[in-house]
Amino acid sequence: MASETEHQSFFESVYQVVRLIPYGRVTSYGAIAAFLGSKRSSRMVGWAMNASHSSIENIPAHRVVNRNGMLTGKFHFGEPGLMAQLLENEGIITENDRIVNFREVFWDPNKELELNL
């Protein structure tokens, strides 16, 4: 079982990746987990995104969605439509809590970054 310190370290690694997602792009929980060498930890990436809302640092959690482009984290933004609004402010089209042009705006950290976090 992972310790509190291990969780915090993993969360911080997740936040480092999320801060690198370019404006107008999104990635998935699974892509972040795979990039960090923990492919089966996409749920833990989701927990990190949920915890990011209490951070004093700006972590663009709205840019992280599920593998199908669904806004599964929308309930953690205070008001239900806020996540979609933040994405739409960046030019990302959403419809029924799903990114319409998901393939075009998907940012894969495995292809875009070198593992040096």
C-alpha cells in the first residue's frame, strides 16, 4: 500500500505534466499515467486532478479528460458547466460533456515530452 508521501510525490508528478498541456489542447488520465510509467494508475491521476482544486498553484485540470474525451471530472469544478466553459474559452468544442474534436486537440505527453520530470 502506498504511503501518503508516495501519493503526494505521484500527485506532484501529475501536476508537472498537467502544467505542460498547451492552451487549447487536452490529454487523458491514462496518457498521463502511461507517461509517468504507471499505466494502470489513471484513476489515481483522477484523484490528483480532484485534489488539485484545493491547490494554491494554477493547475489546468480542465484540460484532463477521459480516454473518450468525456468531461468526467466536471463535478469537481464547483458548478457543472465550468469545465466545459473553460475548455470552450480555449477554443475546444464540447457537446453533451464530450469534446467534439477530441482527436485534433489531444496532446499525448509520451509523444510531446521527454521523461525528465
